[in-house]
Amino acid sequence: MRTKINWNGGWYFSKSDKVPENFSQLWAPVTLPHTWNAVDGQDGGNDYWRGTASYVKTFPKPELPEHGKAVLEFQGAAMTADVFLNGIQLAHHEGGYSTFRVDMTDHLEEQNLLWVTVDNSENDCVYPQKADFTFYGGLYRNVELILVPQDHFELVMDGTPGMKITPIVDLGQKCATVKLEAWTAGGEEVRFTVAGKTTSAAVKNGYAATEVVIDNVHLWDGVYDPYLYTADAVLLAEDHEKDHISLRFGCRKFEIDPQNGFFLNGRSYPLRGVSRHQDRKGIGNALTLAEHREDMELIHEIGANTIRLAHYQHAQEFYDLCDEYGMIVWAEIPYITMHMPNGRQNTLDQMRELITQCYHHPSIVCWGLSNEITASGKVTDDLMENHELLNEMCHQMDPLRPTVMAHAFMLEQDSPLIQLADIGSYNLYFGWYLGELEQNDSFLDEYHKNFPNRIMGFSEYGADANPQFQTASPERGDYTEAYQCVYHEHLLKCIEDRPWLWATHVWNMFDFAADGRDEGGSHGVNQKGLVTMDRKLKKDAFYLYKAAWNQEEAFVHLCGSRYTDRCGEQTEIVIYSNQKKVTLYVDKKLAGVQEGNRIFRFMIPLTEGEHEIYAETENCSDTIHIRKVEQENPAYSFRQKGDVINWFDKETFDEECYSLRDTFGELLSNPKSAELVNAIMEKARAARGDVAKSTSQNKNLHKMMAGIRMENLLKQAGPALKQEDVVGLNKALQKIKKQ
């Protein structure tokens, strides 16, 4: 039988591609998991290092079974790895997120030196190379030594678990027919055991297969009952047991309807959840099971039932947790942002490894081909052919799961790329990067009207929030917690009004490292998470979704706990709760009672001094403290140098005339207002050519810009426009009567 030995200890590390004789004195001792970008990959500075580094380990020859094998398992080496044993290269692997194994049996000596180089430098053939997240380097997942006898289940082929399990559920007969397949090196027979039933299959050319019927099958039923079976396989030769493996699996049936969304085991099961990046503050992507479990507990707390695992293959520990918690999972490869003609084989290799290694997980319902792959260019013939090959391979390897793609809004709705995958989803950020919140609704409605028979979802939506920044007047681009709440309140209703969306995923559950970012008062971090990168702070928007999705744990949450200093004669208190009635007290005096759904708003007088704000429901309570100040706390506000903010605080508007409060499209519809608008757009072109120049190059972009309020569109120009330019334009527009 096989033996697995954890090999995380005893390594030495250096940012070097050569091994000196005295490496143990010169190099740093490390314990895996390890990444060399744990700090520099998260600070957004120029010291972020990508290159080739080395890991070295010495070890005595392990005791092997007679004619047995010693195989090393690398569960994650980012991004390209080369493995050398005693100076001989044994393996080269391209792709930083999947498991690969190396047979080192024939090159073992009594004392051995194992040298692994890992490279995350830029190239034109290994994905990812361009994306809004940090590309960590290192041996950042576990390494294990596997000792097996001469006859054993396959280990090396694409990091296979050695066994493939395909359950086909018959809901009417309440049974499941489970196909069991195994691949071997040697052996004569495989004995399978599932649900108390044992059956055997002969090994022919290293392959054995059979079927088992499970009567009265216990379904894997999402978050309500994520029941898992275990399949055991024993390899026999000459009537002796040689090797043993086991895998957990679940029996479920799902369907996706373009009008009614996702169905699980015959009933409607709306998929509402989050996306997840795997890294966290201070340790990068070098996670242990404890960090994976903490992530899952937070996702479970919010009440999500689906996770998009972006933008690469995640750790097997996390897929296991998804199975155990009943999450519906979108799994994908890092074919993202920029198509590379030299990277075709790498996309196929990474997809093949993803499916091979993750096929048995009942949580996974689709294979993601790519994400926003047209963001850096057009849909070329080479790009289309790459996707066609990926799509075909997915269907060959797994006929039961659909393929999916995540599209940027710029991709025109009639693009042939959208029709290629079985299902699709859009990444929309109207109301954050550009545009108005309502444009999310109109974009989705237009798409569904034009293509009612296509299955479409909402794969990304979000707004950055730095918990330091607070305001009573939230607006797009201010990075406040309050605007993040405004944004998600709108998007939550947008989603609930469109039950035909097959799945929706908040971007993102957690803040994550993005080495190229320097915005919102934080370096090297994408702050769209509902939870901070260190997992220590849940932003207010977290509790909005908890109120909508978690009906098991009663709670009440007072927003604005970090908005202590407040100005004015009154202030708004916002409360999120999954209870139907909330009572508010100010300094232990009753301030109001409301009945409602999820969101409760109270306006209270703001008097001198400090005040205790206390909210309660029948089962729970929450408290925050605020105080009145004469001036806004400057620490609460994020302003980029040169920003023009609040142009019209003291202005009044004649609604019968045009103004900057009208949309770009409305202003272009009148020749007089169009002339004024085009003139100021030409002035903005020098600094932000993309704002003015690209409207005619893409139909979707043109439609989006037509729906943006002119005031918001001009703010994208930043310091290119002076306040007098903007105010002067508005005064001129106010002299033109609307038609």
C-alpha cells in the first residue's frame, strides 16, 4: 500500500538560479507553504520582484517497497517549475495552480540533493501574464512524498487522483448509477466499494471500469444537505492488495434554464454568492488548511450558496470544503485579459489538469474557459480557435458540465465569442468605474430581451471601499464604506428583480493583492472585498448580504461604526438585519421602531457630545458610538490631487433646461447642447483620450456612455478640466430649453 509523507520541512530558499556548495549557511531556511512575494506583492511598490528562485532540500534515500516507486507531489509551484535530483533534471511544469508529480525513483542515491527552481517572471506563453491581481512566486502549497509498490494506481498523468467517478442521478427512480474508472501501473484487478456495495473490474492496458447502482440515493443537495459518499478502490495482483485510494463524491442533478435560472435536484435554486481570491495579508497565497477553513466560514456566514473561484485552479482543500459546505462552484483557468498566441498549449494543459484533478467534486458545476479575454484587444481568429479547442476538450473530458465564460461589458452582445460557451456571464461595473448604477439594470434587460434563449449570469460587480473613509454624502469614486453600501443595495435589488440570471457573484468576498494598484488610500490592493484582506474586518456591505442570504443566524448590524465624528444638525443611522422589526435607542432613549426588510433607516438629531446608538431586535442587538464635531474629520476623506468634487453644492437647476445632470446621450440629441458638450470633451481628450475618443469604436461602450450623467463623465477627466470650465458649461446648458 502507498505511504504519503509531508515534505514541507527542511527546505532552503534563495532568489538565485544556482546552488552553492554551502547553501545551508548562505540561504534562508523555510517551511512550506512559502512565497517570496508575501510582502512585496501586496504593497504596490517598485520592489515587487518577479524572477527565478530556488528551493533546495537534502534527504536520505527513502525505504521503498520491492520494485516500488518514490514520487514527489507538488500541489502548487508558481508559475513555472523545474525539478532536479542530484543534478539531473526530472521535470518541467508550466502553470502555477495545479498539482504535478515527479517520479524520482531511478535517480535516487543514498544521500540526495533536491533542487527546484520556480519562476514567476514575465513571458509570452504561460498564463496569467496580465490581470488585476498579484502573480505570486514560490512553492506555496504542500509538497508530499508518495511511496508506492510496483503495482499502483496512476500518479503522474496530469496529477490524477487515479480514479474518476461519474454519478448519473434518476430523480424519478430515486437512484444513481455511478460509473467508476481507474488507471493503473500494473495490477490485474480493481475492487471498488461504494455505499456498501463491492464490485470488481479487470485491468486492461492500465484501465479498469465498472458501474454501481445506489438505490434510495442520498442526494448532495447544496447548502441544505451536502451529503458525500466515499468510493474506495483497491488494486490487486496475484490475489494480494497492492495499492488503495479513495475519493469522496456527491450525487446531484442540475439544470440551467435561460428564463428561470439554476435548478438543483429538480427544484429552483437561485445561485447568489461571491468570488474568491486565495491570498491574504502578510502571507500571500501560502495558505494552510486553517486559512482556507476561515475563508469558508466567512462565506458560509454571509449565507452565500455559490462561489466563483477566480481566476485559476484553487487548492484541493478548498474544493473539499466547498463539497462539505454545499457550495455551487464555478472553476476556471487563468486564461485572462490578454490572449497570447504562444500560450495556446498552456491553456489546454491547465484546463486538462483542472478537470482531471477536480472532476470528482460535486460542488463544481461548470468549467470557465476565460475571463475578460478581449480586454486587451479584438476577437481574433487565433483567439476564437483557442476557445473552440478548449470548449471541445472540456466536452470530451466532461460531457455533463457546461462551459462558461466571463465577459467584459465592452464585448459586443452579438460577438460570436459569447455564443461559443454553453453559458455566459457578464462583468459589469456601472456605477463604479464609469456610468450610473441604473445602467446595470438596463444592460442586463437589453441583453435578455435580445437573446432570451441564451443563459446569462452576473459574474462580477463591486465597488472599492477603504474602511478608513466615511461620509454622510456617498458618491461614486469616494472609496467610502457608505458608497459601497449604496452600490450593493442597488445591485442586490437589480439581481432579485431578474430571476433569470443563472448565477451572480459579488466581486469580491475578500480584498486581494493587485501589485499594479495604488488607489483609494491603499497600495497594491483591490479593495472591492466585503471583508478586508487580513479577514479581521467585515465591511458594512458584508452585513447587507448577510441580511439577504442568511436566514439561520438572527442578527442586527449598525452601519457606520467607523464613522464616529459627524457634522450637522442630524445624522442618518442605517441598520441591516434579517429580522423584520428593529428598535433604535439613542443614549438609552427610544428613538424609533421600524418594520421592514433588511434595510432600516432612521434620521436622528445630532446634538453636542458623544452618543450611544443601540439597535435591537427580538433576539440580538448592536451598539456604536458617535459624536458631533464642527468640521469633517479629514482622515475620513480620500481625495486625489486635482480632483474636482461637488461642483454644484450651492447651485439650483432649472429642470426645463439642459444641465450637466442630464445624460451624455440626452445632451447629444440637441444640436445646441451637443456643440457645447463636444467642445469640452475635446478639451478633456488631452488627458483622458479614452473618454472622448473611443465612443464610436464599440457599440456597447457607446451605449454605456450615452447613459452616463454628463457631470459624472466629466469627473473622469480629473485635473484636465477646471471648475470654471465645468460651471461655465452648465450655465450655458441652462440657457437651452429641452425639446
